Amino acid sequence: MSVGGTTLTDGPAALREVAWSDGGGGMANTEDQPPYQAAAGAGLVAGHRGTPDVSLDADPGTGYSIVENGTKVVVGGTSAGAPAWLGIWARAQAARGGRLGFATPYLYRLPATVFFDVVVGFQGLWAATPGWDYTTGRGTPDIGALIAALSP
């Protein structure tokens, strides 16, 4: 699973998150497209794995408050967003009694309404667009909706 990055804003609801310019993403030249990703979006190059699958806040300016050696600091990067996604998936697993397994196939089957579709911003060569994109994947989760959509 691949997690891209966003940055949070004080803008209107449609702009509350934008693609983080330092996030990762793109087309894998050495990894085939998995079957669950085949219908991900119009921008996906057929036959190649596209990343990221999803996104979370990764901008150190809007990142995660932690305590390090007794001092409160804010951290970011996709290396902060990825473990946050793991925590979300752990909550979903707990709601399903640990029976979900590998996250990515599930994430591509969920309705679009489970995700906030990030449509503003870019990183590298890729712009955020409606639907799946090489910058933010499917977008960021509505955690309650995600868990509800996965629950029996």
C-alpha cells in the first residue's frame, strides 16, 4: 500500500486539503498493475501500478503533534502519514474482528463517498484531479464512513 501526502488549509470545504507538493506518487515501471486497481481512474496508465493508493496529511507545517524527549513538536512527511493510515486500518480491522487482511483491494472497492477527493495541488509531474490520481490516490478518508463501509 502506498500513502501520498496532503496539506491542510483554512479554506472553504472544497479546499480544506490540497495535494502536498513534496508527496510521492507516479507510475511504477517495474510493477504490474494489480487487478484491484484496473478501474481506478482515467489517469491511470493501464498495465502499470499507480501510486499512491490513498493520502493523509503529510505537510510538516500541518502535520502531527507528538512529544519527543519531553518536547512537543509537529512532524510530517509521508513517513508520518503512512503510520497514521496503519492506525486507521487497525481500527477497521478491529471493527471486523481482524478478518480484513490486506487493505488495498478493499480500498478500491469502497464507494467514492468514503474519501475526500483532493482536486487541488500537485507534486512533481502529477496534479490532483477528480477521482483517483497520481498525487493523492483515492483521497483522504472519512474514517467513520470507511469503517462503516467495511463493517458487516
